[in-house]
Amino acid sequence: MTKKGKPQSYSLRRPLSWAAGLAALWAFSAWIALEGFRVAALWPPVLALICIILTRRVLVSLFLGALGGALMIEEGRLGEALWSLPFRYLLPAMESPWRWGALVFTLALGGFAALLEAGGGLRGLFERFMKGRENARKRLQFSAMGLGLVCFFDGLANSILVGRVSRSLADACRVSRAKLAYIVDSTSSAVACIAFISTWIATQLSLIQEGLQAVGETDRFHPYAVFFASIPLNFYVIFTLVLLGLSIAMDWNPGPMRRFEERAQRATTPPDNGKPILNAAVAPLRTAVIPLGVLVGGIMLLFYLREARPLWPVTAEKIALSFSSSDGPYILLAGSAAAIIAAVALYPRGRSAPPALPAFIGGARSLVLPLTVLLFAWMLAGVIAETGAARVLGDLLGDNLSPGLLPLAVFLLGALVSFTTGTSWGTMGLLMPLAVPQVFLLGDPGDHAFLLSAVVAAVFSGAVFGDHCSPFSDTTLVASATCGLRPIDHVRTQLPYAVTAALAAAVFGFLPTGTGFLPTYGALLLGGAALVAIVTFSTIRARR
């Protein structure tokens, strides 16, 4: 008996449930392998998706998906399946410089972001934006948005930085915590997703490379070139930022957001009774601006010096082509190292700021869990590649899905997966190895370049949707916490904006561009015009 008088078997319920589940997984995986079902190749990603939805534990789910696939490949031999996961599917993947470069670069930028936060330079930059008393509410919101665009290098760090810096000032300007959380969340993952220098980029490039390797197209397409081509097609991210600017400029507060804003404007006492939440001193702007300049400018310069021949004259074509360098991982690491050195050299000395080394280590440590998710996603991708899931999926879709609808289908599936799981990196790791090969299986050979960019953009857009508004997303939780808002209130007030941007991305973005009805920039203009019309009409109606 336990101390509470319950039988001892109660404490064994969970491990027994896990044991029964693993036994069922082993039995089913062995059975479908022995039966030889062709659709069994889809078992690993389907299993991972089911487990993510049921348990909301991304690491466990990705591992179970990989294990189920390995059991199927090994025809139920558990020992060989467990051995193959690290030694057959994970370690070989780490031989690529893009893979280990992704890990080191992400940790380095996590520490870099923490240095800028602890040093106080970003707060000084924010307060510079806030100078002036005219229309303080809009100035505060646009300043928070501007700081979010400046902090492009990591979505989670962005949420922490902008939320911490602007919360007390938002209270003073009578901006609701819900509106601030929406601004913070909308400039986190969305900005990091399309920034060519961020903690995301190395992961994104490695996943694109994984998809290209699965179909042997690494000679024709370079990950960086594909990434750049996907940026204007990343409709959800672009429309999210457009909608954010419109909502601030026109004071658009749909659904539950209106009640929070009205309550904040009527308040006579800030939610924290005027107590500041940020005690760090404001440091000179150079402590943030110079390291950011070194990071961005240094990496661009290194890419150009490595690849451009001749160096002079400088042209846009040379700059674009320089990012196709195979030495990309080394250049990213060298640029981040230079930025870290600059941040440490300019780090303020004194009692107002914590020591630089603990701040850097803490920032790097905060990204260990996301990187572990990435490792498990790579392992699952290796299993998926060996089962031939991409070709089976292509055959299943071949008669029912035209190539023009592929970007839309990928976006909708990614949005569903990311919202139900709350993980953008997990969604990208799950879908990219499946979606990229479909381009070459379904698409016309003459249109591979455009369709590949559109599908990659659709994966990114779908992943960011869930990261933006899922109740399980880390950025959703962090944005609500740093802004002093209950997570459920943040999700409720955020959803109308996210759904509006997603509908615009689907109807005016992926559908017309995928089918060839509109060119990319025509779709962007049409979607932007539709958002302006929606916000204008809703605002006029609300003021009647």
C-alpha cells in the first residue's frame, strides 16, 4: 500500500501502460513488415503524427515514429532496430557539415541573444523608438514591432526580449497585455523563419538538404538558393507581418481582443500597480547595434569574399549567387563568432549587468531542447528515406492531386500538424523529407525550381502557423508569460489574426501561385489588398 492508502499497483499504471503500448508498437510494426503492405512505408511518419497529437510530447513521438519504422525495416527484431537508430540513421546524418554546423550555430546565436538582452543595449534601442509623446499607444506598438524585427535571429529569444523590454511601457501607454502579446508573438517565429541569419536557418537548410538528398537532386539545387527563392512565397509569414502593421495602424481588435483593449484604456492603475518588471540598466545603443551589424554584415561579407569572382564590381546577382557556397556552415560559424566577440567587447561592465559568461551559457542552454528535437527529426527522416515513404505517398497522390495543388495541400497539412502539436521544428522535420520529394515525383521537370520553392515555403508557413497560435507552442507560452497574460487569453485573442492570415495565404497565395493563375508578386499584392479591405471594413463596422 502507498502512504495515501492506495494499492501499489496504482503507481505502476503508467509504466505498465507504456510497456503495453511499446509491445503493441512492436507487434504491429513486425506484422505490417511481414505482410508486405506497400502503404506500410508511411507507418513511421503516421505513427509520429498520431503520437504527437495524443501525447503532445514531440521528442517521445519522433522517437516512437523512428522506432516503429526501424522495427518494420528489421522485421520485428528489437535489438537490431534499437541499434540502427543511432548508428544507421543518426550518426551518418551528422557527417554533413550542414548538420553539425546547424547545432553549433544555433547554440552560438542563443548565447549571442542572451548577451544582447543582459547587456541592456536592446532596451536602449527600444526607448529610442519611444521618444515623443504624440499618440503614445501607437508609438509603443510600432516600437515593439520594430524591436521584434530587429531581433530577427531567434524566435524564442525575440519573445523574451521584446516582452521583457516593452511590458511596463505598454502598461503606462494603456496598451493591453493581450495586444502586446500578439505583437510579440507575431514578430518572433515569423521573422526568424525568413531571416537568412537566425537560429532557424541552419535547421531549415539541413532539412531542405535532406529532402534533396532523398531524390538525388543536390547537384541541381543548393539549399541556400532554394531558401532565398522561397521567401516571397512564404505567404503566411508575410501576411502575418502585413496584418500586424495594419492592426496597429488602424487599431483593429477583432473578437476577444476588443474587450482587453477597452479594459486597458479604462484602467487607472497598471496591472502591476506601477511596479517595473525590468531592472536592468539601459546601456548605450552601440552595445546592441554594433554586434548585430557584425553578425549580419560579417556573414554577408564572408559569403561574398568566398564566392564572388571577380570581387569588383559588386552586383545583386553576385551577392545572391555567393550564398550558394558549399562552405556555408563554416561561414555562418565564423560570422557568429565575430559577433559574439563584438558583443563581449562592448558588454557593459558594472553592477547593473550580470557577468557575460553566465549570460552566454544560459542563452545557449535554453536551445538544447529544441536541438534535441532536431536530432530526433533527423533520425526519423533517415528512417523515412529508407522505407521509401516519399515515393509511396507520391503514387497515392498521383491520381488525386495535381502538382499545382501541392503547395496548398502541404500548407494546410503543416498548419494542422503544427497547431495540434505546437512545434514548428517538429513540423518541419516531419514534413520536409516527405514534401520535397513530391515535387520531383508529381511536378513537370521544367517547373521543378518554382514548385520546389513553393513547397518549401508551404512547409515553413504551415510550421509557423502553429508556432504562432497553438496553445502548446513554446513561443505562445513564452510570449504570454513575458507579457503577463494567461496563455489561454493569448490564444483566444491571437487566433482571429492567425486564421485571417492563414486564409489569405491559402486563398490568395498558395492556390493561385501553385496553379499558375497569378505570379508570386501578383499574389502578394492581391493578398495584401484583401487584408486591407478586411481590416478597413471591420474597423468601420466596429465604430458604428
